[in-house]
Amino acid sequence: LKDAFKADFLVGAALNESQFTGSNAVEAALVKAQFDSISPENALKWENVHPEPDHYNFGPADRYVKFGEANHMVIIGHALVWHEQTPAWVFQDQNGRPVDRATLLNCMSNHIFTVVGRYKGRIKGWDVVNEALAADGSLRQSPWFKIIGPDYLVKAYQLAHAADPAAELYYNDYAIEDGPKRQGLIRLIRQLQAAGIHLTAVGIQEHANLNWPTPQAVDEAITMFHRLGVKVNITELDINVLPDAGAGNGADVGLNVASDPALNPYTNGLPASVQQALARRYAELFAVYVKHHADMERVTFWGVTDAGSWLNDWPVRGRTNYPLLFDRASQPKPAFISVLETAGQAKAARHQAAGASASLTGTAQ
Ligand code: 9MR
């Protein structure tokens, strides 16, 4: 993958601990062979790295960064300010009452300086604020918003920049490919820029399914964000092939699969027709990415093999999902081949264009 897209963008994967510690040797080898960028699936989230007020746990995160360095990969940080996987003590005092603005800002500052500072010059860029938008495009009513106010985003970016002035600063979110949330993000980017924040890139997570988002929507979204002067990355790509169980965006219905086996139809393997549909779907999305290669730095998958995907447990626990390019035995799927073919077609088209312009120049002379 990394070689096929060398002229286009980095190809990344979100890693779990068994991959970056090497305890899963097969998947660690697969990561080294295929990817030139990594993201930490959970190791750098607040609840893991900073579980108690005066206690940081850098063991796994250090090993994540070392793995990336040892393999000459572009190392991404995820995520500093988010409403999930953040311990309750961040937002509440010992009596369970919300802390005040000054206290929370101070806590945010300590966290960002400690975590970003530790990996200064080693982690290339950070998802500074993650998922701050609600479905209607307004700012989500998170504890960050309610306690600090809407300027918590500007503060977070200023702190991250101060902690590592060379680090790239990202805003990362899901379902921003279309609709009011896309418009909300456009407003948010403008507001951050007006406040003097140098946002490097927007991360489109791209948790897709077989029908959504349309390639046109992705094409438009990349164009619209890039027009504002930011790069656009695909940061959490996967394609859910299972019935949606009526869950809306971001809603964890927490169903147990035992309650309805129709929600888990492919426990004995993916039917060939769905396998092909997945391959076509990956090809059409990658065709959009290569079209925009000049505006993008990275396409990152949210996981490595189907076995480890979060989509086996969301929005229904205990399912057998098939969202990635490598199967449960770490073998490439038809979707892997179709993604490589898309890279090959892009290369051939560029080659042809270069040839055409060379012969045009030849005629002119
Ligand atoms: O893949 C992650 C999973 O292991 C965690 O349990 C989950 C907790 O919310 O977060 C998952 O990763 C999320 C990412 O950090 C932000 N965007 C959505 C991802 C999928 O939920």
C-alpha cells in the first residue's frame, strides 16, 4: 500500500497495543510491510495516558512512538481534547460538582503540555480537538463546551502549538462529508483561523458503509475544506458491511447480538457478492482520494485486520464485521487488490498526461 501510493499520500493504520509491542508478531509484520504512518487507536487517549490527576501512564504510548521511529513511520497523536474516554475527575470535583472554567482550563493546559511536550519533535501532528460538532453543525454540548465555553477550541490549539511549535494541528471528526455538519465545520475552520489558529489539516474520519458517504460528497467535502487553506486527511477509514441496527450517527445502541441474529448475518464468512461490493466501494473512495492527492497528506485505516476492528462491537456488540483490507488471518482481501488497482490506474493516467504534455511541447518546438 505505502509503495503503491508513494506519489499520492501516506497510508496509515491505527494500531492497538499488540501490534506496536509486537506481541502479535503477524500483525506487527503486516503493519511494517504495508503502512508508512501510524495512529494510536487508544494508547494516547486521556483515560489511558492520564488516568488520575497526578498520574500519567506513558508506558504504552512510549512503545507506540518507538515502534513508529524504529520503522521510519510518520507518527500521529490522537486525541487531546475529546468528550469520550476522558475520566470524570477532569470535569468534576470530589463531590461530583462540575469544576469551574479556570480549573478546567488549567487541567487542559497541564495535560496538553505534559503529553505533547513529552513527544515534541517525534509526533508529527495531533488531533487537538476531536468530534466537537453536533449532527446539526453546532458545537456539541460537551463538558468542555459547557464548562469553558465555545473558546475551549481556540485555547486547546494555542496550548498544543505552544507545547510543540513544529507540530501539525488537526481537527478530526466523523460524518462531516455532507449535510449541516459539513457546513458547521466550514464555519468552525473560519472561526479558528480568524482567532489566529494555524490549522494544518481537517481529518475526515470516514467511518463509511456500503452506501454512505457518496464519492461525490467526499469529493465536495475535500474541495470545500481545502479551499479554506487546510490540508484534508482521511484519518479513520473503514467500511461497515453489516445492517445498521437503526443506530444513528454516533449512537451506541449497545445491543447484544444474541437479541437478534439477523444483525449478524456473516458469521461464516462474507458472501462473494458482498466481498465484491466492498472491493468496488473501496475503489470508488480511493479514486476520489487520488484525485485530491495534492491536497492530502495521509489516508489512515482505523485498524489493520478485520479481527481487531472496533466495528465488531459497535453499534452492536459481538458481531463479525469485515470493514478493512486484511482478513482475520491477516491475508489481503479482494478490496486490497482493488485499492492497489486504483493506485495503478492513477499512475497510468499521470504517466499518460505527462507523455501528452511532453509530446505537446515537442510539437511546439
Ligand atoms: O477504536 C476505538 C475503540 O477501541 C474505543 O473503544 C472507542 C471508544 O470510544 O474509540 C474507538 O476509536 C474512535 C476514535 O478514537 C475517534 N473516532 C471514532 C472511533 C471509533 O469509535
